[in-house]
Amino acid sequence: MAIRDTPMRVTGRVLHVNSYYAPNDSARLFRALSSPQRLRILAFLSDRLANISEVAQELDMPLSTATMHIMALEEAGLITTELRPAAHGQQRICARLHDVVVMDLPQHPATVESVIEMSLPIGHYMDCCVRPTCGLCGDTGIIGELDTPSAFYLPERVQAQLLWFQAGYVEYRFPNPLPTDARVESLQFSAELCSEAPLHHTDWPSDITLWINGREVGTWTSPADFGGERGRFTPEWWVTWNTQYGLLKLWQVTGEGSCVDDMRVSNVTLDDLNLRRWPYIGVRLGVKDTAEHAGGLNLFGSHFGNHPQDLILRLRQQISP
């Protein structure tokens, strides 16, 4: 899980601090700026570099006092120091880092946005029901016998990098990691896929449907079964007149409805998916018996086709700390 926050950032000579995400840094910064003597040091360093002795002499303070203040300013990230050769030994040169400090005070209640991303290989389905033409292959060869649905139950199926069928479905279960206090903003699912024709066919539409937790989310019509030109990651042993690659498609469900890429496909919302009911999130891909374009499905893994990814599920959420 990646928490998207920005505790401190620098733009040009401006230091921007978010005091909610960086409370310790903020307190250190406040302490550093609370001293009139440290403010005088920052003013002195606004247009020059100087060693600690020069700072102490210019501001009429003991060397030990100047050293203490400079250490506090450096710990707060307001100045930087660097050892350089001097006539006798080394001297510590001081430079001011910022001209402007902007601080965001904490808000209450606050929320943190995070994105959970999970990946599953295409052979790790939990259930399937397929009809020929159908088959699976891995990096080095065919898995089981072609056009034999029982091959989809072989233990070797977990090594699949390409699977295909004319009708039916494959179903996956992603772990459900949602915290109890999280508010889900969107669910995204992406996969590389296309139609399934004998060998390949440039005009072979197929209505490919996605279900989440048993709820039909929406259908995308694949225009073709792409072949004749080798996919970027398709193994050399797989001949080019067979299916070579698919299109990377993104289904998204929000509180407003569902879409494929940017095209709305249904009114199914996150509430309809009942995401907290099970310890997993069920994802089914298939071609319905009643599909207008029953052109089958090819599904690609990270070592086949044009996109080096497996099946990806993303959950964008808001968490109250």
C-alpha cells in the first residue's frame, strides 16, 4: 500500500511543509525560527556564503553560540554546511537554502489517500468454465492438450502466459486488504486481452464482460484477434500467424457508475459490489452465451503480448487516521 502524501517539498527557494504529515519536522522548524539570533544568522546568509567564525564576528556573538545556532538551523533544513580547506585545517562554510517558508497547519479531521495495487498471474484462476476452441501455453510450450477444457484444471495451469477460449469464463480471487475505517473511492481492473478466432482475424468482434463479486460490471467489445505481427513479449517459439497480442483495457467502478477506459458501460457502483462481504474480491472475465458478438477471449500474461503485466486490481481509498 502506498500512502500518497507530501510532508515537505522544495520548489525553487520555497520550502513547503505540511505540518500534519511531518509534525516532528514542523516542530523543529518552529523552534529554529523562534530565536531572534537565528533569524539574524539567516538574514546574514541571505546573499553570501560564510564560515562559522565570520558569522560569529559579524553578529557579535561567541563562536560556541554561533555554532549552536547554526546546528539548529541545519537540523531544521534551513541552511546547509560543508567542510572546505582553509589556511590551517578545514573550515565549515554555511549557506542558506530557502528564501520563503510556507507551512500548512493541520486540519481535523484529516484523511489520507492511498492506493492498494495487487497483481495475479493469469493462470491463478480459482474457477473456470470454457468451451473450445480453448487452450493454455507458457513461456516454453503448450500446457496440456489443445481444445480440451480439462487442460484448464492441470496443476501446470499456474504457469500460463496465454489462455484462450471461445465461450465461458475464468474467475480469480484477489485478497481483500481493506481496513475497516477505509472509504473506497474507486476500484480499477486492467488486463491485456482480445477476441479469439482460428489463428487470428483482423475483423472478429467479441463482447468481453467483467464481473466483480458476482455483479456484472460492464462489457467491452474487442474488435479483433490480433496476429501476423509478433507481440513485444511473445516468445519466439509461438508462430506469428497465431494470436500475438491484445489491447490493455481498464475497467473502473466508482460511486457514480462503471466505465471501460473513459466510456461509461453501466450504472453499477461501488456499493453494488459489496466489497466488505468476503475476505477476497472475485473477478470474472468471460463471454456470455447471449453475447451479440460471441467471438471468444484471449488473455495475456506479463511474458506474452505487448504489455509486461499480469492482472492488476487497484483500490483507491480514503483513510481517517
